[in-house]
Amino acid sequence: MAMRFAAIAIVSVLATAGTFVLVGPLRGYAETSGAGALKAVSDFDTIVDTRARSKAIFEEASRVLTHPRCINCHPATRSPTQGEDKHPHVPLVIASNSSLGPLGLACSTCHGPENRPIVGSRMKSIPGNAHWSLAPASMAWQGLKVSEICQQVKDTSRNGNRSHADLITHMGEDHLVGWAWHPGEGRSAPPGSQETFAALVAAWVKTGAECPD
Ligand code: HEC
Ligand code: HEC
């Protein structure tokens, strides 16, 4: 009971802090990465060369991979980032020993099994998912070029030993990937839908999983 009360107290303090922190991020809210919807696989039919087509398809899929909703959880350091501008997580959380958060301040202290709306604050909601945790260090994407993210994603020594087929399943069905398109009030979603995104990943694999230069 006392623990639960403490957690709620932390969150309400945060909600107040968020009023201040969110002023910047919300300004960029309407903007997603680049203009327009996510292209469909068929939009790449005109690229005759298979390798070139594969690279172009990954470039398009990378508009999702590098979107704040994804990359905030795939940071360069062991600290997640927040918002549309990828600012350091408030409060600073360092998940050095466990992706579930430091002892005594697990991610789940504040991130519940579902997004939680907040009334009366600039922070419209606290994101949540039953599987909420930080991507492992080997899966850090922030600061990488698209070509480097591509290499990371298909490198079984860094991607959780996933085959190409596993990658398609992960992008199409994973809970945290899916969360990105249902991120709670006050957060933008990546372009397109999870289905379109997973279809792009499947087409990328089918064309040889080539990485952009
Ligand atoms: C003390 C409470 C607290 C803890 C502990 C905490 N978070 Fe958060 N986190 C928040 C709040 C509140 C927000 C929403 C902030 C906002 O929208 O401005 C947030 C937002 C985020 C976001 C940004 C989502 C987005 O795309 O905008 C990520 C990523 C995140 N947290 C990851 C984590 C991870 C991973 C852990 C554990 C290693 C963790 N958090 C631990 C309170 C916490
Ligand atoms: C709340 C944090 C969080 C969010 C949001 C998130 N991820 Fe992840 N991601 C993780 C964690 C944790 C793992 C490791 C899971 C595992 O290995 O089973 C991971 C692993 C992955 C992998 C495995 C392969 C690799 O090399 O990285 C891919 C691909 C991936 N995420 C893509 C995405 C995409 C695309 C999005 C957005 C649409 C996204 N993630 C959003 C936390 C997150």
C-alpha cells in the first residue's frame, strides 16, 4: 500500500514537471519524419534493380525505425529519451544493469500496462505497455546512420539472434512496436500503419535485405 502510494506521488510530481518539460516537444507535434504517408511496397516496383529496390525499401522503413516513438527506447546510452525532440528522460533513469530499470525505480513504477491519461496537465498521458523496457545496448540506434541501423538490425550477434524471418514477425507483431501506433494522447505516431511497415520489412528481406550505402 505504501509503495503504491509512493508511486502515485512520484507520478503526480512528474505530471507537474511535465507541464514545464513538454512545452518544447509539443511544438513539433504535427511534424513526423518527412512528408506524407508511408509508401507501400508496390511504390517500389519501378526500381528494376533488385539490390537498389531493397535499399530503397529499407530507407522508407527507416522513417519508422528512426521515429521518436521507436528510437526513444533505442537510445545511444542506457537512458531512454522522451518526446518528439528526444530529450533525456525526466527524471533521469539509467538502466545499466537491467532493461527493466534500476533497482527501486523499475520502469513499471511509472509505466503501467496501458497508456494512462492525465487530466489537467500539459502531459496528456503516461505511456504504458505490459512489456515496457529499454532496448538492450546492442540495439542502440540513436546517433547511427540509416545504413548502420540496417546493419545492426540484421546482425544476429546484436539483434537478439533474430533470423530475417524473426525480424518480419517482430516488426509486425511485437507489443512495443505496436504501441508506437497507439502511443497515448499527446504523442505522434510513426507514418503509415504497423501492417504497411511490416510489409516493407518483408519486401526488404525478400529482395535480399540490402543495406543503404
Ligand atoms: C519515475 C517515473 C518513471 C520511471 C521510473 C520511468 N519512466 Fe519513462 N516516462 C515517465 C513519464 C511520466 C513519461 C512521459 C513523459 C512525457 O510524455 O513527457 C515517460 C516517458 C518515457 C518514454 C518516452 C515515450 C515517447 O516516445 O515519448 C520512454 C521511451 C520511456 N519513458 C522509457 C522508460 C524506460 C525504458 C524506463 C525504465 C528503464 C522508464 N521509462 C522509467 C516516467 C517514468
Ligand atoms: C518501450 C520501449 C520500446 C519501444 C517503444 C520500441 N522498442 Fe524496439 N525493442 C525494445 C526492447 C526492450 C527490445 C529487445 C526485445 C527482445 O530482444 O526481445 C527491442 C527490440 C527491437 C528489435 C529487435 C532487433 C534489433 O536489432 O533491434 C527491433 C527490430 C525493434 N525493437 C524495432 C522497434 C520499432 C520499429 C519500434 C517502433 C515502431 C520499436 N522497436 C519501439 C524496446 C522498445
